[in-house]
Amino acid sequence: PPPQYGSPPQTYSPAPVQQSHAPPVEAPVQAPMDRGGAAAEVEAPKAELQGCILEGHTGAHRPLMGLYSCADGAEFNGSPLYKKERTSQRGAYYYLYQHSQSRKWLVTHKESDMAKDLGPIKTSDAARRPFSRGVKYKYYESGTGWVDDPDLKPRAIDPTGLGPDGK
């Protein structure tokens, strides 16, 4: 199993997942620049907080790829808790959540792993959102440890189908 990190998380506020029948629409994430030309940290629009697509991993953790929704407003450790319904098990979920101490994002098979800060996929560094500009992911491989995955890419989505101006 992956190594444990930090202390137990602080809070978890579950809420039922609401399924949307509208197809997700990609919402481009463009960070504004500060005076020095570096990307400035800004609050993500509410639509971006509602979903994230993870794609590109082709290894053993491929079932964890796909659309993670936060439309129900659930939080974990003060950050959005994204869920993906398992296709093989109706009513069971995969979870994309933020680590309680390192502020890295993790993906896990089990809700109980979140209390232990565990998961076989995680961001390489702390990030404000799992789809923040420049975020990179790695996965845990038994017998090897953590392996960088340059093919795993996150995307923020806008499940409303509305553009940035709400139209």
C-alpha cells in the first residue's frame, strides 16, 4: 500500500452526489499574469469547482481516470471533494481530495483512505486545485514506489455548458 502522510484530516462534510444529464463542457483555465509576468493566484470561478477530468494514465490505476464532480458542494479539509461514480459498483465512488498537511491532491478507491491521507495517485506538489496550471501527477507502483506520470492531465470542466460570461 502507499505510504501514509501527515496527520488525520480535519473535516469531512458529505453530501449526496447529484447526477447531471447534460454533457460536461471544458472550461479553459487561464491564469492572469502579475506585474512580473508570473501567473497570479486567483479564486477559481464556481463552475470550475464543480468538476475535474483526469485523463491520460494508462497503467493499473486507469479506472481512476474520468469525470470527478463536486456539484453537491461537499468539502474535505476545507477544499472541494470531487467524486466519480464507479461503473462497476453503483453508489460507490472514487475520490479526489486534498491532503490534510501537504496540500497535494490525491485520488483513492475508498472513502476510508481519506482519513489516512492515502491514495495511489497524487499531485507532485501542493496545488490550490487539482487542475491548477502546471500541476503534475504521479502514481504508486508496488515494488517501485512513486512514479511521475507525464501523461496524466487534469482539466477543469463547466457542467452547466455555459461559457465564462454565463451564456
